[in-house]
Amino acid sequence: MRAASYAGHTKGVCKANSRHPRGTTAGCKDGSYSYSTHARGTCSHHRCVKFWYR
């Protein structure tokens, strides 16, 4: 796990210093993580995106 940073061009919220598995691009609202390479559809079956990582 590593400290979070966020993609400034996204509409999601970034939680500073949150931990997430290496390689994840987003944290979903249900607590799962996404490794999606595109924003469209990310976390669509997990209550949408809560946090974006870069």
C-alpha cells in the first residue's frame, strides 16, 4: 500500500494520505478498488467512485 495522490482533472474526491493497493486507479464507494485504465464505467457496479488515485 502507498499514500494516495489524486488526478486533478477528475471530479472525484481525494482523501489525502489514504492507503490503497499498488496499481489501483480508484476507490469505490462500497470499499472495493478499481484497476480500470479508463474513467468511463469505473466502479459502476460498486456504487460509483469515491476516490481517484494517480
